[in-house]
Amino acid sequence: MVETTTSFTERLKARLQDRLVSVHEALGETTVEVTPESFADAARLLRDDPELAFEQLSDLCGVDYLGYGTDEWDTTDVTDEGFSRGVEGSAGPGRFNWEDRPRGNGPERRFAVVVHLLSVRTNRRLRLRCFASDNSLPTVPSLVDVFPVANWFERECFDLFGIVFEGHPDLRRILTDYGFVGHPFRKDFPLTGNVEVRYDAERQRVVYEPVSIEPRVGVPRVVREDSRWQQAASERPSKD
């Protein structure tokens, strides 16, 4: 008999108990949120419990919820291609002031760490998340003792988001330069960066200079409803 999602959710609640903040089901995926203090303990339990057996960590990343729920582009219009490229920022076409950017009503806790776990035995995946308590210095327990593969993932998360993993054996930057200032995946970090780097042939060294390009609006491709797709759907043969 195939196990239902409901019974799996109830088992998670029974195992995690007071470590648990919430369990969320959406689109066939399960997300478990735990308290930051019990992050490593919950990961160890999910790994060692014989019925859950989430023995593999597939990914670990950070999330910055600053401005969550808002955008800085206009996506209300539709082109004849069925896509909107929304090039107008809050300051008008081609003009964008980062200080005046929209700020959404995100969660009170800004930074989160998200882990994707896999149970090879049960062929089930689980998303484990916890929010850092302090937005000014986000800190969560390291999972390196539970999943050694988390070592480089946590260094990347620290480098790009500035999230500190307490107990990590060697928490250093892994992608950016030694003298890099800031964390480039934070939502308040300018898309253009803070400095330009180039090699100066005369000085025979790398030099840092102010950014020479203007801030720009990040524009995603937004798929919209289009009459062509509706007509194609209506012309499909019926299954009856």
C-alpha cells in the first residue's frame, strides 16, 4: 500500500515534536521548518531515524527574504510573444534608485537556511528550513558533523549571504576575492557591485575602482496567458 502524504506529515510531527515550527505541503513537496537551536539536532534525527532515513544531503543554500512579495519591475503588460519583459523600474524607464526600491512585508526573520534531503531507502525528498534569529548577524548551527558534505555548501552560503554557521571547522569565503566587501546574494547588495576590478599593466597589479555603470532593474521573463495557447488547447482531441 502506498503511504499517503498525510501519514508522512504526521510521522514528521511525531518525530520532531518541539523542534518543529511548521510542516507545509505544496505541489507534492514537503517543507519542514524547525527552530534554529534544533537545526542540527533535527537533521541528525531525520538521518538516523530508521523509518525516515534521510541519509543524503543534496543541497544547502541561503535565502534572503528582504522585500519578499514585491518586485521592482512592471509585469502587467503582455507582448505579442506571450512574454512580459517589464523594463520600467519604480523610478521610470531606464532609471532605478536602489534607495527607493520597493520593500515588501517579508517575515520578521530575514535570513533562512534551506537544506534538501534525500532518502535513498524510501525514495523520498524533504526540504528542511530554519530562520536565523538575528538579522544583523544571522547565525545557525553547522551541519558538517551530521553531513560532512555540507562543508563547502556552508562556506558558499556564508560567502554569498553572510550567514554564520556555528561550529563549522573552517568557515572562509569560497567564491569571492580575499578582499571582497559585502555579500553579493543579499537583496540589499547592489546588482552592479560596489567596485570594479581590473589588471593595470603599468602598475602590474590588480586595481579596484568605483563602479562605472548605472544600477539597473533586474527583469525576469514572465510567462503570461496568450490566446494562441488557449486556441491550441481547445483544438486538442478530447480524451473521451
